[in-house]
Amino acid sequence: MKLKSKLMSAVAGAAFLAGAGAAQAQEITVAYFLEWPMPFQYAKEMGTYEDEMGVTINWRAFDTGTAMSAAMASGDVHLSVSQGVPPFVVAASAGQDIQVLDVAVSYADNDNCVVAEVLEIDKDSAGELEGRKVAVPLGTAAHYGFLKQMNHFGVDISTMDVVNMAPPEGAAAIAQGAVDMFCGWGGSLRRAKEHGNVLLTGAEKEALGILVFDVTSGPAAFVAENHDLVASFLKVTADANAMWADSANRDEMLPVIAKDSGMDVEATAATIDTFVFPPVDEQLTEKWLGGGAQDFMKGVAEVFVEAGSIDSALATYEDNVNIGPLSSASGM
């Protein structure tokens, strides 16, 4: 099966479009995910971003990071919160000039593949997945994890029917018995697990080098023209993360985050408790934006090239990470 044309169509057509944003922006559009609860949503609902940045923000929900990339390429979106690294890498590899601005969240246990329970397939019998139908949002962290897991288990992906589905669609499909395996995240993953089992835990995936983290990203031109604005955005996000890190604020923040996520409080707590929000000083270390993220992006690209999902990887992804605004945010 050829995944390349499907994957690249999500970004290639928009990769070179102009219009990332004008300098001294007075109104911006920020992309985020529903059913993906994060502390920034408390600040979002409290109006803190607008208060501290002095701009009007239009918040726009997306289903996948590939859609975020296309929207940033067209100029419809100026910043994307919690875009997966794989869709970012796909866009950058296609020539889109976008940059990682911070590490939004790490979540090895909240992005995974689920096998339908009727198949009774686990990690000891994963070879039986050959020839099966799987719902995968192409070009996303879930897609990368799927490729890495199948490679680990020695499953020949060319024998599988890989269907490009956003996580909500994939969760519905496995519930209906329309697919044999689901790959995705967040609330969709939680619903899918009601109808099946994961092959590997988050810790087992990390041991194989399958890291799962999202970033805040933006078009390079917009970031260059609006450095202080972007730094202010990142500062509000970091402050919200620090507020959440203090358990004394949980009862105040959780209901607000739940409402904005489109989830009930119990489901929100179950999801967000699997997340890690690295503080700014940690993000700026070698583990993350000081070199680790760039190396990881190169590895993701090489996996996609080997799978035939993208044509080629960049020689380096160093220019696709911009720590300038985050460094400025740490001093605000």
C-alpha cells in the first residue's frame, strides 16, 4: 500500500503559500485540540492570553496535527498548541517553513494503538495483525508510533489495510467492528480501549525509543515578525503549567479545563494525569530543545522515509527549532 500520496497531500499543496501573518499583529488565530485537556485552557477561558498579549485571539479546534500544518501554511492559523512532532516533521520535510517554539506536553501513555478485543491479540501474538485493517491518522504521532511498533513486532505493514482516519472516526470504527485496530490519542483512545487492548504500555514504548510529545509551533515568518507577542504567549502557557503543578489549584482549574475540552471532569482528570508539562528551564536543556528534540525529529523523518510516507528527510531540523521566544519568556 502506498501511504506517501495520502500523507503528503495533507501538507504539500499548502507548503509554500504565503501570508503567515503581519508584523505587530492585533488579532491572531490559535489552533488546539478538543478532548486534549491542558493547563493553558484555564488561561484561555480566563482571558489571560488576551490580557497579557493585548491582542484578540480566535481559538480554533482541530482533529489532527496535519490539519494544523495546512492551516498554518495558508495563513489561517498563527500558532498551534500541542501539535504532534510527526505532523510537524512531515510539514517541515515538505518544505513548509515552520518552527517549534516550546514543548507543550509529554504523554507516552496517551497516544497508542488498540487491538479489537474479539481478536485476542497481544504483544506475544502481534504477528497475527498482518492482513488486518487499521485506522491511523496519517502523519501524526500515532502514525509514527504505529510504524515503530509494527517494526518492533516484525509485522509487514504492506499486508495491512491502513485507513487514514482522525482519532474520533477511528474510535467509532473500532467500536462498530469496522476496523481491527485503532491508533490515536486523548478521549478517542480512552473510548477505543473500551473495545480492545494496547500492545505496549507507555513505559514499554519509551524503552523502544518511541517518545511521544507535542510542541507549540508557528510559521517562521510570523514568529520573526512577532517575537515579543509569541514570547508573551509562551509565558502565559508556562504560568498556567506552573499553576497546575501546584495541587492546591487543581479543584479550581480542573472544571474549567474540562468544560473547554468538551469532557466531563472525571474523564478530564483521567487524561491530564497521564500528561507531563516540562517547565521552561527543563525545556531549554539538551534533553529537549537544546538538541534532543532536533535529533528526535530527524529520527522520525527517517522512519517515515523508510516507510515510504515522505520523499526525504531534511539534512537537519536545527533551523526548525527557535528557542528565542521561549528564552525571552523565561525572563518576563
